[in-house]
Amino acid sequence: MTSLAPAEEPHILSNQALRFVAEQSAESVFSVQVCPRSKLEDDNVNAVKALDKLMRRVGKNNQDKGAVDVDAKKPEFSMVTGFSIGKAKDCLTILTVSHVIEEVYYDGRHLTAGSADSSSVDILKDINTPFHFDVICVHQERLLKKSDVEDISKLARFHTPAEVVAIDTRVDLLALKCQIEGIYISEDAEYSCPYHDTSLAIADLPAPTSETVLLQGWPYLLSDFQSCGNISVNERPYNVVDKTNQYGYQMKLIEIPRMKCVSECSGGPVVVGAMAEGRLCYVGVYFKTIKNSGYAVNLHNVKEFFT
């Protein structure tokens, strides 16, 4: 099988350490796509009921001032970036952002789940029933780019179903689980992706101020997108960045001046050159660009998400 790893092309002016971080961390990246099941299924009664139940859970209904018609507002699908953080048995865990379903929460009404208690199980079911989540690995996209087709948007992609296993909308984080054997490198189900062993480790400590970090993102049809910057602040309160804060976010943000990225890069890892157990480390999860800076959910909030 043809290697889908980036070609080695050393250049006298290149930053070899940064290239290593970029190439290695790119192997962990996934495109995450979400769509209301009511737009996918002919018999969508159950999906509509489940969405209505979820909206009632967060206190939204037709009488609420902040109520949203999710089915009308949501496009055919929403896309963000995700990345592998490890595997257990036959499943891969992918970390991303919760604002891919931001229509179902708002200030004062949040969704938090991730433990084995019955309340969390019910919340996760209420999320997975009305929404369909799936992922595409970066290796499949690289294979498509090697084709002779000029417009690769017309090529079929094999989407791997995933389900939400943890969420905390207060800090804009969401974790997905998918079956490793279901991650295919092409539409032909005989070819499972053999490159899914790469995952990122969470850093022990925040990156120092002025440290160079690298964002891995996946805008539409632009896999292997990367952007570099230098951290100016590690714990910027969200309310300082966005005084309106209509979603009631409570996280602290890493601020990376002049890191401007499109919305689909949200959920991508902010990577540093440190290693842990043979894996590159991430220090944050990219949130979005606000004005002229990029912002990421900081390390402390990510660690709390997993405790």
C-alpha cells in the first residue's frame, strides 16, 4: 500500500524540529461532522422527539426568549476538527469542541456528562439520539488527494460513526468514541486504515509564555492545515475576550496573537514539542479566532474535563 505519510523533503531553510512536530501530530487528526438525524432519516419522528427532549433538558422551548429551531437553523452538517487522544480495547477516543452543537445550550443551561452515573448516561443518550456524529481520518483524505480527479469534493468519503462519551459545554469540550475497525481508508470496506496508532498526550504543564505552538486543523477540503504562533497569555478569562458571552462559557483561554483560522479548525490540538510516553503533547484545544487572535481552551480546563 502506498504510504500516506507526508513526503520527506528537507530544505536548508526549514525548521526541522517544527516540521517533526507538524508531521507527527498531523497523524492524529480527524474531521468531525455532525448532523441532526431528522435531516438524515425519512422516518424522523424519534429523532424529532429526542431533540425536543434535549431542548427541554436545557430549559429551551417555544416560549423561551432564547429558543432556537435547531432543525431549521442547523445546516446539512456542521464540521470541526478533532484529534485522537488514545485508545482502549477496540475503540478510539477523539477530543473536540462542544460548540458544534451550540444550538442546544446557552448561558445558565449547560450539558455536562462523562461519568458512569445514571444522570450522565441519560444526558449522553439525549445527545446521541437526535444528532448523528461521524469522523473521517486524515489518511483517507490524503489518499483522495492522490487521485486524478480535479475536484476532490465530488469524491465519496467513508464516514465512521461515532458517539459522544463525555461533554462539558461550560468549557466547550466534547469527547467521541468510535470503533477502530470501522475507520476505513477508502470507501471499500475491505481496507481499514492502518495508521490510527498515533495519538497525542496531554502535557504535564502549560507551555511558557512566548512558547511557539502549532495548531492542527481541518477546514473543509483542507486536511493537514497547520498554523504556528506564540502564546501571549495562558489563562485569559473568557469574559474578558467576549463580554456578551451568550453561551455562558466559563473556561480560561490560551491567547495566540495573529493566529487566524476558519471555524472548522475549532477542536484542533494546540501542540508543543514536548513528549510523554513517546507521544507529542498538546496544551490546549482550539476554540476559535476572535478579532486578531486565536484562542484555545487551556490545559487546566482540559485536565478537569477528564477528572
